[in-house]
Amino acid sequence: MNLIVSAPSGSGKTTILKKIFELYPDKFGFSVSATTRTPRQGEVNGKDYYFLSAEEFNKRIEASDFLEYEQVYDNLFYGTLKSEIDRINGEGRYPVFDVDVKGGVNIKKTLGDKAYSIFIMPPSVEVLKHRLVNRGTETEETLNKRIQRAEMEISYAKFFDKIIVNDDLATAVKEFSKAVEKYIL
């Protein structure tokens, strides 16, 4: 079984996943995504992302190596390699795909009943905006772009097997854990 997790930025997805990996240290393996973007300082190839050239990414598309991929801008791609399932299963773990909503929907379409998808929902767009402002990492322009994107992403929630509203972190982690135990473990 494979676990797909998606959410708008600021919904608490990363925090919830960290807690789930702590609760089940030997059960899940994080699927490393591939990208054509330049590595940021401190990022490690094969740990944070698989950093590929646009040419290599396109070759892998042609070879049908991806579960899903998306071209975000010219020559800027992100994708999920099929080989991640084999790598993580080979470790005796269940793959966890931390992907954007379109990627999550596409992986679910491909894997069908072999995947369980969870959407982490903010309590409201206003709360999401407040969380993003409190991070202190957004300019007014990037904040507005993130909010617009979040509204689009929320419209995809209905395509996921489970929606968890993260109004309270402890409650959301408990609900996520129950879903994982019921449908994955």
C-alpha cells in the first residue's frame, strides 16, 4: 500500500508527516521527488530531491519512469519516479508521497486501490493566511500567490480518500494516525 499526502502550503502537512514518521519509525519511507531546479544550499541529491537536467528528465519521461510529473515553467519539472516504490518496498516500508494536489490525484489514478490519499485541509483560508504571515518568509506578492494557489488546491480535496482539517495539530495527528492504521498498516 502507498500513502499519498497533499495540502496547501501552510496547512501543517510537513509537521504532521514528521510526527507520523516518529510514531511509525520502521513503517514508512519518504519518496524522494525528482526536479530540474538547481539545488539550494545544503540540499543533497537523492535525499532532498533527485536533481536532474531538463534533458535527463525528458529522457526519463520518454522511458515512462515517472508515476506523475509536472512542468511548472519552461524546463522546470517536478516528478515522482516509479523506482521510489521499489526502493522503499525493498526497505520493507510503505512509500509516502508528499506531493502537490495534482500529483496526488495523478498518483492515485495510476495506483488505484494500491494507494490511500489524504488531503490536509486548513480550517479556513483566513487561518492559512495567518499561518503563512506568521512564518515571516512571505512578501505581500508571494503571500497573495500562495493564497490563490491554496484556493485552487482546496478545490481538489474532493478527489482524495480522506480529508483531515488541521485546526488543532494533536487532533490532526491522531486522525491521520487512525487513518494510517486502518487503511495502510
